Amino acid sequence: MRRVSAFDVVVMACGLLLIVLAAQNLGAALAAARGDGTPGTFTAARVECVLHPGHEQCTWVGEFRSDDGTVRRDGVGFYGSDRAMFTPGRHSRAFDTGRPGHVYGPGGSNEWIVVALLMAAGAGLMAWPLRRRRARQLQES
């Protein structure tokens, strides 16, 4: 019986890391997909843009206030916004899942897809060395 190689251990550790990172975002991603969270209003203050090779990514940053007045968050981004979506002072319905850095519009989010893909990739990386090892054992017998 062969021992697990150092390369296999690294591949499995990378898979575990992907699963841990994805799991940390799973709750908020599922809440955003379902539209669960504290309802309120987002007020746009400014647009922040990052220029990437070939395209520009912009997000509107502003203030979120819950409908009941118990939650007020300044400096949060409106997830999925772009340069043309708001003007300073414009309001939109939003909900807060508690995720740092941004709130979501009434349409929610499809972030859960990326989280699920990361978890699947992590599981695949963790299983790959074991499947390879099992295939070798079957060939040898």
C-alpha cells in the first residue's frame, strides 16, 4: 500500500480551504437568494468604480436604514449596482442580511451559485487524490 504523497496532501488541503471559505459565506448568500433579512431603505451617496482591463466595475455606496429604525449602516454598498443605477440622494428598497460591506436590492442575489460551485470544487479537490489512489489499487489487484 502506497503512502499519500505530499502533492496529494496539498491538493486536499486546498480543497478543504475552499470549502471553509465558501461555508463562511453560505448563510448570507442563501439569505440574499431568499430575500431574507432586515427590510429598509438604501440612500445612495456616491459611486465607487474600479477600472479593470477591458471593463469598469462600479458600486453605489450609501446608507441603509431599517424600516423600524433599529438598524442604520453607513458606507455600505448596494450589491449588484452599477454607475447608471442611482444618483446621489436617490432611495431604493433594500434588505440587510448582516453581511459586512453591502445590502441587497429587492431582487436578492444569485451569489449562492458561486458559493455552491466553490464548495463543489473543494469537495472535488479533496476527493481527487483518494479517487486516484483507489483507481490505482483496483488496477493493481
